Amino acid sequence: MATDAPPPSKEQHKLPSPEEFSAVQESAEFGELRRSYRSFAFPLTVAFIAWYLLYVLLSNYAGGFMGTKLFGNINVALILGVAQFITTFLIAWWYSRHAAAKLDPKAEAIKSRMEGDA
């Protein structure tokens, strides 16, 4: 089976010591990276879980509302169920953009410095 992955690099990187890892973990740069991640991921995770639980609770306790026909055989439950999938993909896309723009450059800078490239 062929893959498109490049062959492993022959280039040797300096392996950081445990003390260097601890120093980076305590650095302001790493703290900013962690804050950027948490300020995006945690609120969005809580919002999505709340949205999902709302759907489950409505499905269990508001059968009349969820069974309301909107057009043809399409009801509120079907629309909200499809919206669950749509929001999942939108969140994944949004996170991908956020990570590429804000997280990856900071992480790459820390990684390069740790490996001795910077």
C-alpha cells in the first residue's frame, strides 16, 4: 500500500531535557498558547453539549413540538437532528481555521525553539 507521506527526515533534532520542558511549560508564550486554545475550545464545547442535550430533552419530553410538521413529512425533530450534524461540521471547520491562524504558529515557534532550530 503506497502512501503520500514523505520519508522520515534524516536530520537530527536536539531532544529537550525535562528541565527545558518544564521551563517552556511555565513560559508566558506557552501560557498564551494554552489560553488561546482554552478560550476557543471550552466555551464552544459547553455550547455544543448544551445544544445536544436540548435536542435530547426535546425529543424525550416535547414529542408534540418535535412532531410538528413543517412541510410535507419534514418535522421539527428531523430539522433539529440534521442541524446537529451541520453544527458538528461547522465547529470542526471553525476550529481548523482557528488552529491554523492562532494555535499552529505559536506551537511551531515553541517546537522550533525546543528543537534548537530557532
